[in-house]
Amino acid sequence: MPRKTKLIFAGSLGAIALLIAIGVFIGVPALQPGVLVIVKNSDPAPITNVQVFVGGKVLNLGTIAPGATESGRAIPSADSDVSIQYVDASGAKQSVRVDTYVTGGLRGRVDVEVRGGSLVSSRVRLH
């Protein structure tokens, strides 16, 4: 194989390895440390002061507009369930418990949809 062809081949392999490494550490949430929690607001009004309690951590997500999502990642330091607290349009404080349990060392993703102080749906992918 000519020297120029070998250099192109080696460069291509290096670029592929770099892209895989970037994908593993940045682009693939399930492989990143901790638990990614995504909250969707299905209320017709914004919800404010959104907080997610997961594994001994608190994620402050702020305000979520109607139909929008916000997310945060926590590395669990304690065993716990996952719950979301927020203030609805009437000013009432709502608390929604997600039917899942996290422990230290878990990683993955929890998707939650809330409306009217209730859990509409959830999808849990932890390992």
C-alpha cells in the first residue's frame, strides 16, 4: 500500500475513534454519569419553581412553558424515589411522585409528563 494511502487510512481510523469517544461521553445520555430527568409540562399554563428531587439531590428547573420540557442531571448520592414539585398557575404548590427508585451508581434517564398536579406519564431507563 502506498505511503499516502496508509496515512489517509490511519487518519480516517483516528477520526472515527474520536467521533466514537465524543459520542460516548457527550452524545449518549445513557452512558453519561448520573440520572438525566426530563420534565414536560402538559398544563395549558406555565409551571414555576420546578424542582426535581432525585437520589439526595435537588435539580432546579425554573419555569416550564406549556408544552415545553426542561431537564437536569444528578449523580445520586442516596437511595430515593423521584419526585417533582412546582407551583401551578393558581399559585398552588404541587408534588408529583414518579413510580421509580434510584440508588447511588445508577445512570440513565427518567422522562416525566405532568399536568394539573398529576403524573400523566413516565418512562424510566436506568441501569
